[in-house]
Amino acid sequence: MTPVLAASKSEQAYVWIRSRIASHAFGPGFRLVLGTIADELGMSVVPVREAIRRLEAEGLVTFERNVGARVTLVDESEYAHTMQTLGLVEGAATSLSAPLLDAAALDRALEVNDRMMHLLGNFDAHRFTELNRQFHSVLYEPCPNPHILDLVHRGWARLSGIRDSTFAFVPGRAEHSVEEHAQIVDLIRTGADPLEIELAARNHRWRTRDAFLAALHPENL
């Protein structure tokens, strides 16, 4: 029998910090003091630093000169406007793409969605986000209107600059997102009305926006 390897100290620190960011124990702007975290976890600062660098790559942590690491601040207005706009243009692009998506393309989208589903048990927000982009790309890239497609690309690029992974901050949204993906593909496969497809894609994006903004202000729930 092959022995089960214990998670590295860097991985342990990464999971510990990320879980506190997700639960809002470490809210936006919270200063991550390496020594304090290392003492809490009973390890040196080296694996903690590695974990924080990994979280920085995911967009959850930023480094400020003379301050150190902090949980990334979110420009709520910019995020909300970007997601609202992306919902509109991506919904339109997906609807216009629908007649051009053959069975092979839809099967490819579902294959990506299955990979996302398999991540739910051992959640990797960064990888989940990458697959999420791949899934949606399959559905909107055939859009015959280059102006709408350009707006979709701009929206995704702007969103990446705001926060690399919404799902890292609202991990509970991931399961619902996967379910909605399957529903959108089913609508396209069965030749649903274009407006129904557009609204499904639009509302899918807006539900993620609403979940993220609600997580920022749990006192309003």
C-alpha cells in the first residue's frame, strides 16, 4: 500500500489562510503578519510566506510597500458594474453563438464542467476559475458579432484585474455555478428560444455578482 503523504507546511498554511479569507475572519484590508500566522500554525515563516505568495497569485492577497501583505481590497462599484455589463454582453454573445454550436462543442463544454464538478470535493479556487473561463469561452467565442465579442473579452479582462477568483471568496457559489452551466448547455442543445438562452447566461453571471457582494456585507443578510 502506498503511504498517504501529509500536506506540506506551505499547503497547510495556504488552506488555513484561504479558509479564513473565505469565512471573512480575515476581511478585505486585513494585514497578514507572517510571524503571527507562523506562531499560530506552529511553523516557521518560510512556508507561510510561500502560502501568501500563492494567494497573491490568485488575487486574494496584495503586497504594499512598507506595509506587507493584506487581504485584497475590492472596489465594489467597479466589480458590480463589470459583472452587470458582462452579464449583458456575454448573454447576448452566448445566444448568438447557440445556432453555431454543434454537438461536439457542447460535449466539450460539458467535459470542462465535469472537471469543475470534480474539483468541488477538494476545492481549488484558482483552477476552478480557469476552467470556468474555458467553459464560457466555448459558448461565446463563435459569436458572429465581433463588436459584442470584443466587449465580452474586455469584460473578462477587466474582471481579472479586480479579483482573480470570485469563487475563492464565495466558494459556496461554485456548486450552483456548475448546475447552471449544465442548464445553459441543455437549453442550447434542445434549441430553446434565443431570448431564454440569453437570459439564462445573463442571470448566471448576475447571481455570481450578487453572491459576491452579499458575502462582503453579511450584516445585510
